[in-house]
Amino acid sequence: MSETTHGAHETVTPAVRRRIFASTMLGNVVEYYDFTLYGTLAAIISTQFFPAGDATAALLAVYVGVVLSYAIRPIGGLILGPLGDIKGRKFVLILTIALMSIGTAGIGFLPTFAAIGLAAPILLMISRLLQGVGASVEYTTAANFLFEHEKGRRPNFIAGVLNSTASVGSFLAAGVAYVLSVAMPGDAFTSWGWRVPFLLSIPIAFIGIYMRNHLSETPEFQEVIHSAEVKKVKQTPLRTALRYYWADMLKAIGLGAGQRIGSYTIQAYFVTALITAGFPASQALLASMLTYAVGPITSIWGGYLADKFGARPVLLTGYGLFVALTVPAFFAIGEKSILLAITAVIVFTLINNLLAAPLSVAYVLSFPAEVRATASALNFNIGTSLIGATAGLVAVWLFSVTGSNVSFGWYMTAACLVSIAVTIFAMPKALQHRSQHARQKDPATV
């Protein structure tokens, strides 16, 4: 879309740009606050909503809730993705933050297994499904909203900044859980205090909905709608995306395979891994908080580097480091030294976030505006559901078989090798084009 077209629709003043960034990023904070909170408190949730007697079975059941919330995401993407291409990015952004927050707050209100029996885990799973539907297109729609308002300026850097807010949401979740766990007397936190962090999503949601409701739609989407009306063409984004862009979606899925597992490991499994290795829950939560504190550093830096030098060098560097260091990181966790374990977790996080920005650009900007919301929602959610969401179950199963978390490290290393192969031989052309274009432009406008 031309610069003239953009200007005809809206002048993006600094104040408008700040509102756009703040409102989209708040939704990302909410999404990762919700997800991380559930994973961080998995051990407590398992005792509240499932029968006592078999701790491993109860923990596996909790992780089924993670899988369900991801399994529903492709379905959510099939519904909400096309809505983003037909009804608008803004409409979907308001809807997603409302759905995510209702699902999360619902967990805070649910009766326990001791109170209502089997209805408790059923209601827990329903809450997770609702949260998953809302989260299905939150990140891709937010990224799309930013990219289209920014007219191609610094796409990787913008993606890095947006991704860094995931660490903010996760940090808030781990931080609130940690503070309450050490501040509340006796067993108050495990008895009822764990509900408080879930209920805090309510005021955050109201703020996010208010901010997003006062935004204007992206000029690029307005142009798509105007063109469809002039040409009297019926919009069929889902059919068009599946028919013409399935290969690009598969490339994006393969490109992000290793990092999807890494993100899940940071957000949910590291706390479990540290506890099963013998560390106290308070130390595990503290390690989790530190990962979220340092995560934004390489997320933003990776975006800057990808805009300056291209996506391929950043992706190969990040995945190469994962291949070399993932297994040693899990060995370090098993060494019973909290200092060594925290160092391993932090290094793992820095590598994972280095990859995030160019991957986000590939997920979203590999597709034209008329199908972008649909295609990005499909590739992101299918890949995340099949690869990222199943990581917890794989990790717990491998630990039960081998008695060590190192086996999961080998599993992730194999996924990173797949992503390296895609980076070398099948990286999405749109990502290559944008990387080259960014390097050629005046640095003052990139």
C-alpha cells in the first residue's frame, strides 16, 4: 500500500503511535500473564481440582489443560482469524482480551474437587478452552495491527518490542505468585491465596478493552475493505489462505518449531523441572521471575539485528546456540546447585528471545493484507498447538521413563535442527525480502 493511501486515512502522530503500541502490548501482557500463571501454579492447581493419591497423574491432568487451551487455538484461529480480515483488526483485539480474561478470572472463582467433585476439573478445562480461544489470535492480530500502522518501518524491531511484553506478562504472573507464596502465613497460599493472581486479570482486562476501543482501524485494512466494496468482491480469506498460501504457512511452522518448545519450557515447564530436581518451590519461582526480567533484552536486540543484518544470521545464531547448549542446560538443572540452575535457565531464555522477532515477522508478514489475519492465525496456532503445547506432556512422560529432564533437552535439540534446516533451505521469501529491504533503507526511517 502506498504512503499516500496511508496518509489519506490517518496521520499517525507520536501520541497516536504511543496509544497504538500501549494498547496492543497490554493484550500481549494479559495473554502471557494468563498462560504463565497456570503453568507456574500447576503443582498447586493439581491438588485443588483433581483427586488426591497420584501426584504424577494429577500434574499430567493439569498439563492436559495446557494442551486443551492450545488444541482449541486452531479452531479459534479458524473463526477469529477471518473475522480480523472481514470485521477488522480492532474488533478482534477487543474480543480477544475479553475472552482471555473471562477464562482466567473464571479459574479464580471455581470450586475445588473437594467441594463439587468431577465438576471441578471439567469447569477448569472449560475455562482453559475459553482462554485458548481468546489467545488464539491475540498475538498475531496485535503484531499485524502494529505492522500495518507502522507502514513497514522496522518490522523486526517492532516485533521484538511486542514480544518483550510477553516477558512482562510472565514476570507479573511469576512475581505475584512468588510474593503471595512467601508473604501469606502457613498454608494460606496453597489453600486459597492462589486464586488472587487469577482474579487480578479482571481490572487489567477493563483497562485493555477501554484503550483498544479508542483506537482507529489500520489504514491497510481500510484499503482492503474499500477495494472489496468497489470491485464488489466477496471476501473469502479462509479459502484463499488455504488454497494459495498453505506452503508459506508450513514454512513458518517449521521455522519456529524449536523456539515454540523453548517458549513453553520457559513459561511453564522450568518451574516443574526445578521442583522435580529437588529445589524448593520458592527458588523455582524466583528463577522463573529472573528469566522474565532478562528476556526483553535479547528480544529487542534480536529484532534490531534482524532489521540491520537480515533474519537468517539471527535465526542461525540462535538455533545454533540452542543445539549446543540445551542439553547442558538441563544437565545443570540436575546438579542440585541453585546458582548453576538459574544461570542455565537465564542463558536458555536469552537465546530463546533472540529468535522471537524474525519469527514473528515470518508468522504475520508472509501474507498479503487481505488474508493476513487468517493465514497468520492458522500457521501460528497450528504450530504452537502441535509443537509447543505438547511439550509439557512430552517432558513429563520422558521424565517418568528416564528419571531425568535431560531427555527433554534432546527432544528440543532435535526440533531446533528442523528449524535450522528450514532457515537454510526454505525460509519464507517474504522474510528474506523484508530483511534485504530493511538493510537498504535509510536508517533514520527504518
